[in-house]
Amino acid sequence: MASRSRKKLAGTILVLLLLVAAGSAVYAFFHPGPWLVPEAAKQVPNPLAPSEADLPRARALYLDKCAECHGEGGKGDGNQAKMYDPAPTNLTDPERLKGQSDGELFYRISEGHRPMPAFKKRFTEEQRWQLVLFIRSLSRPPAN
């Protein structure tokens, strides 16, 4: 009888441990740590010079893949924005973008960080650099 009781207790403990492990995995999946960018990535300069010719192509990419979360105007108010925590970044905030290098923006676009997907395989390197230029344009004051 004692052997049966021990087996039942061991089984209960195993189930509890599995539940704790599963809960931890789910929490880690939905609550990623801080978005750290390697120092080397921050130092990478944009090989593209700002050009009005690149902006329409980059805008098309942005509207296709980014606007659903970041919004058409980049304010972080896309139609899917409310689904995510943390909320999508407001790309029109010049103070926020001033503290980030082009290399850092390129890294973030390329590598992603949950909930934002990685775009390294979806866009070419040139397209990702064009997106950096486009994102910078969102935080500039409108021309008079």
C-alpha cells in the first residue's frame, strides 16, 4: 500500500513540475527580455546616402510589412498594435530615434525581437537600409 501511495505522490510531483516548466516556457515566450543590440551593430554606418528616390520604394515596403503594427504614419497605432505588449514603437518621435544609430535600426529590422518579426530573410540588405532611411524620414518635421 505504501508503494502505491509513493508512486501516486511521485506522479503528482512530476505533473506539477511539468506544469511549472510549461508555464515558465510560455511566460518566457510572451515576455522577452530587453532588446539588446550589440555594440558592433550600432557602429555600422548606413551605406546608402539619404535620397528622395529611395523613399517611395521604402515606403511601399513599410506599408506592406510594417504599417499593420507601426501605423501608416509610424505612430505605433496600426490596426494590429493593440494586440502586442510591448506596443509597437512610435517611429515619429525624434527624441527616441535620435538616440539610435542607423546600424541599431538596421539590426532591429533585421533580427526582430518578439513580438516584432525579423526581416533579414524577407527583405534584401539594401531594402532594410532603405527602411532605415524611411524611418528617419518619419521623425523629421514636415517641410513648409
